[in-house]
Amino acid sequence: MKLATYRNGTRDGQLMVVSKDLTRAVAVPAIASCMQEAIDNWDDVESKLNDVYTQLNKGSVDGEVTFEQVMCESPLPRAYQWADGSAYVNHVELVRKARGAEMPPSFWEDPLMYQGGSDDFLGPHDEIQMGSTEWGIDFEGEIAVVTDDVPMGIDAKSAASHIKLLMLVNDVSLRGLIPGELGKGFGFFQSKPSSAFSPVAVTPDELGSAWKDSKVHLPLLSHYNGKPFGKPNAGEDMTFDFGQLVAHAAKTRNLGAGAIIGSGTVSNKQGTDHGTAIAEGGVGYSCIAEVRMIETIRDGKPTTEFMKFGDTIHMEMKNADGESIFGAIDQKVVEYKGPSA
């Protein structure tokens, strides 16, 4: 099943059921008005939503419209919980190598996770407004899951059964602000502005055999300024699967329905110490920082610049037949002019 949220002038938007080929959609206010209402009552509404999805794929449904991704908010325009992990430890290892730090053994045994701002997500086609390019603007291609209610202390296998939806993420990061914030010992805040999620959220069964062992075994495609930048396989080199990430988040607290748990930057080792760019025959990367880390390790200093005003990032994931699964995150960095009067 595929679901989206259309803008309708409210904070939580209008829940839409979307056809498998992403061409048509229909609102379902009699079942749930918004995504949070649906996930709050998932056991009661899942079959009803799936019936609409089946009918939409078979033929026309009363009230259907042409699906327009530009009309979409993030599937959850705001959420009670957004916790982002770092399941691809290769990415973390590169960060530490670039600054000459060793990797503690615990990083391979216990997930790293931060709690992000979830009150104001960007839409998948919204501009990324930033006050300065000196902040080190970067994109991060990731996958995220949405859960129903998860009890505290749950094990990883059981936690996986609470995953109800999956999405893509652009976890925007301000690399120039990160060192100062981490140095204070309290973690990210200003350095992690609003994230954007894919137009469409899908149920795990929609991925077929690509959803295995609580991982998505498909490439995450990134195009930076219109050129291929990354295509790492999200199922490879994922040290912690989504069941483990959800269980980690729920170790000391209950997770409420609609909690979003992210994978962290998708990253493949590619059989080398540093990975390889697409232009060099590799699968590339899902963020600029990883390229800069490799340049630092290899050349002594980074040469690739972070995003500038006017730069664009496009993220998408396709199935084995080349069809888009989640729709596309398509964003442009622009200068923030300050709050409107």
C-alpha cells in the first residue's frame, strides 16, 4: 500500500491513498483525515485503506485525482518522535578517520542515535532555506520507518513487527555547525535543521523480496545538480537493521504511534578503504561530507565544496523494473531572507 499527504491548509494535511504506479490518488476522509490519525488507529484502518488501494489499482475510484508529487507534504508533516540512527557504520568510521580518531568497539555493537526536530518537516519538493552557505550545507540520503505504539524494552525481532511504513529521507545537515555543538557535549540542534521525506510512504509488503531481515535491499539514488552522485545499496553494510534501531530507541521509553526512526546515511564500503565515486566505477555516496572525508584521508585536505545557493538534490529509489517506489525528493537550496512581517 502507498500513502501520501496532500497540502490542504492544515498542519497535518490530507491523507491520500496512492496508486502503485504513482499516477492517481484519492482522499479517504471517511477512514482517516490525516496520516497521524491513520497510524494512531492502524489496526482498525489498515484493511480499509488497503481495500481502497486495491480498487484504485484495478480501476477508477470515486473522487480520484491525478497524483502530483509537488502537492505533497512529507507523509507525516509533523511527528511526535524523529530519532535518526547511524546504522551504516562505514559512514561513522570515515568521519572519525578523517579527523584521526579511532573507532570505539562499541560502535559496532550499539547503535548511535540522535533525537531530531519533528515539529516542522519540509515537503519533498520544498526549498531548503538557509541563512548562510558558511554553515556547510549538506544533504544525507537515508531510509526511515514509521511505527505504531512500541512498548519499552522490546527485543529487536518483536520491534520489527511494529514497523508499518517506510520512507526516504533527506536529513539536511549543517556540517560547519556540528563540531561546535558536539563539543559542548549535548549533541545536534542548530546543525540539524528540518528534514524532508519522500512524497509517498509504503507498507513493507510493497517492497516484496527487497524487504528482508528488516532492511531495504535496493539502491538509494542521488543526483546532485542533475548528475549521478550516489547509488549505494541500502541493504549492504547496514550494521544495525531497523528492528534493532527501533528496539534501541525503545530501550528506556515507549514509542508512540507515528514515531519515525531513521537509518542514517546509506553508505557502502565497496570493497575499498574509502569507497569509489560513480564516475570511477563505484556506487558513490549519499552525502557530500563522505566525499570530503575521503579527500582528507587520501589527499590531506577536502576539495569538494558543500552546497551553495541554487544547488539541487534529487533522491529516489526504484524497484527491479525501474519504477519509482516512494516518488522523489527534489529540493533546491535558497537563501533565507528572514521571517516575513
